[in-house]
Amino acid sequence: MPSTISWLPWALASAAFAALTAIFGKMGVANINADLGTLIRTVVILVTLAGIVTATGEWQAPESIEGRTWLFLVLSGLATGASWLCYFRALKLGDAGRVAPIDKLSVVLVALFGVVFLGERLSGLNWLGVALIGLGALLVAIKA
């Protein structure tokens, strides 16, 4: 399992921070407009990442970045912004414990899009996992 050692801790950290995003975000938009909350969050992210890139010396000249790279990063940024706006509006209106699992249906969509657009392959066991993630997200989100 050596190939998972490099990405797995980062993925687990991402999951933990995503969970905190839901909790802190729900608390943060309790008394303000969800879009304003998203803007504040985005500014914090921008400043933090600029600091990290500066501290690590990872800046590079914009003209050294290929057009295709720019295109996909801009599209990713637009998708992220739309996701955040929708997520914070959902948190404003719903329980964090029900909103977050539905948001995590993105895992199912990533698997499907990965196969369709990136030519990735999933085994039968992988597809079972994808189905269980989808079912699990729906079961957690149902108000019983």
C-alpha cells in the first residue's frame, strides 16, 4: 500500500477540515446572509493561500502557465465558488448534519465524472463502495 501513503493523510485531513467547515460555517451564517458568509470565507482563504505560496516560494509568472491550465483552473474556481454559495445557503436553511452528507454526494459524482470524462476505471468493488456512499449520504440526510 505504499502508493496511498502520500495522498491518504492529506485526504483524511481534507475530510476533517471539511467537517469543521460545515460546523463553523453553520455557526458563522446564523446571523448574516449566506452569500456574505461565503465572501468572508473566500477572503480568508485567499489571504491564507497567498501567505502559504509566498512562504514556500512557489509563485510563478502567470505567462509561464499554459492556457489549458488556466482554463481548467478558472473553471474549477467557478465550480468551487458555485459549490460554496450553494453549500452556505443550504447550511443557512438546514441542519449541518443533513446538509453535509448531501454535499458529499460529490464523491459519487466524482467517481462517475472520472469514468466519463477522465477515462478512469473502477472495479466492481469500487462501484459497490460508490453506491454505498450514495445510499449512506441519503440515509443520513433523511429526517426520520
